Amino acid sequence: MSSITIACIGSGNMGGALMRGAAASIGGGNIGFSDADKAKAKAVAKSLKALVYASNTEAVQKADYIFLAVKPQVLGSVLEEIAPAIQRRITAGSAAKAASTKAASVKQAAGGKGPVLVSMAAGWSIAKVQAMAGAHTPVIRIMPNTPALIGQGMIALAASAEVPANKIAELEKILKAAGEVDRLEEKYLDAVTGLSGSGPAFVYLFIEALADGGVRAGLPRDKALRYAAQTVLGSAAMVKETGKHPGELKDMVTSPAGTTIAGVAALEKGAFRGTVMAAVEAAWRRAAELG
């Protein structure tokens, strides 16, 4: 049985998805939820055999990792509420470590003993989280996406200097049950939000449009949706597994004067690629605004 403990503040789709993955790694009994919607927290906790905390403050008192699975608009109030409890733990942990190792750096001591905050709020920088949670708070910022619900997510991760390397590696291992995990510099996370964070919605629109096209061409709705979804799934797998550029794979399908080039011409006439790029840019800019 793992000794790692996680408190998840918020029990919505993303928080629940990541905790389902975590439960497979550390066991549901080591996970606890806190949410203003007590009924939702109890329902998710029951499905994972996890705990439910009476308050956000209680949630942060013992956990090794504290997931902040709340909307960007309410994260500030949550941090204001839990900051005193976080700082008490960091102060106690720093004093204990300094006494035993004569650590010269408060930052190092805090990183070794304090709880690690894991924020997934779009636009909220590590510095902004630390400004509200307190100086030297170890913070890991992640940007997951909804395919994490089925273990197929894309999760970007950046950590503050206070988080020890072993803690980052430990969290990466936990998150891998929800999908691919990639560590990168924090300056790229707003762009990640626009691409893979918001991207599933853009892909769902494309799948829906493909299926509608199939229906327009005479296919039954259920068949059209099945074919569209599998076409997107298989095409994505081709990009990943072959390592070929999407343009090269597109050319493999596009015969001279054939059906595919006729469709590509229609997409280009509608500024398909430019519109998709604009959608990612709009989401990226909105992420920056939320911060």
C-alpha cells in the first residue's frame, strides 16, 4: 500500500479524472476530496473508495499533494482560505528539516517538507499561486485535458524551484495513469492551454462535422459518427506512430484529380487551417487573460 496522500479540492470532471488515475497508482483510500458541492464530492469519493473532507483547510493538513481542481475564477478565494494552513505546514517542516540537516536555505527546507500544490487553473502562473499561498510554497502547474477521463489525456507539467526532483518524478508517475505527461518550461503553458487544453473541443467539432458530411452524402447517422470518430483516431495514431509530418501523410491519401484533393480544396477555400490556428490563438490569449 502506498504512503502517498492526495487531497483534491474540487470534484468536477478533470479533478475526478485525475484522481481515478491516481487511485490506480496509490489506492483510493489515500485520496480525499473537498468541494463546496458536498453531494458531488461524496459521489466521486464513493466511486473511488476515497475520503471526503469537511473543509478545504482540513484537506490540506496532511496530504503530500494538494490538487487545486477549481475554476480560475474561484482559485483566488480557495488559496486565500487555505494559505494559513499551508504556511503552518511549511514552517513546521522547514524548522524540522533545518534542525536535522542544518539546511541553509528556507526554500530547500520548504521544498523537502511542505505540501506540494498542484494547480491546473488556466492562466494562473506559479508565481501568482505562490503570491497567494505564501512564499516558498512548492507548486507544480499542470494543464491536462478531458481525454484523461479515459486514460488518454495529454498533461503538461512545470514545477517551481521549491519542488524536489523526486517529488516531480513521483507526481509524473501518478499522472501517467491518466495519459501522457510532458515536462516543459512554464512559459509555454498558456500555449498548451490553447492547443491541447481546449483542443479536444475543436476536434469534437471536426468529428461532428465529418459525421454531418457523411449523413449529407447518405450514410445513416450512427454509421457516419462511428466512421468519423475512427477516422480521426486512426489518423492521430498514424502521426504518432510513423513520426511522419501530417503534410506527408496527407499527400499519401491525395491522388491527382481524385476525391481527396477535391475535399482538401473545399477546406482550403473555407480557410480551414487558418481558422483552426485562429481558434488555438484565441484560446491561448484567453488563458493569458485569466491569469
